[in-house]
Amino acid sequence: MRIPNIRKVLGANVKYYRFLIGYTQEQLAEKCDLSPRYISDIENYKGNIPIDTLSTIASVLKIDAYLLIKEQKHQTLPKRVNMK
């Protein structure tokens, strides 16, 4: 049985749900009271994330926190959120 790298799963899911609601990393960071660099690090599988921060990100993304750590098959995303 293959065990997923939790950081890769988390990073991919944060990016996917961020794209779904159309936030840039900067917008998500501002709403979560985090730095854009921290959001970038999460999406690029770096560092550790406290459970409270995971909960805050999920809340801002309007999803249940468990969805951020659940391995999923997402459609391919563009490199950037459509900047309006």
C-alpha cells in the first residue's frame, strides 16, 4: 500500500481549493493573517503547519479541514489564478 507524502497532499489541496474560489496566494494569506511566503511554502511542500493554521486555512477556503489532508484526484490547474 502506497502512503502519500502528507505535505504534497496538503500543498496540492490548498492550491486546488484556493484556485476554486479564485484567490491568489496573497489574498489567501491576508484572509488567514499569514504571509504570502508561508502560503507558498505550504503549496510547495515545505515546513510544518500547526493544526490551528490548517483549521484557519480550511475555514477561509470554506471547506472542512480534513479535505486538506485527504489524498484526492484533482483536475490539472493553471499556473496562476486568473488575475482580474
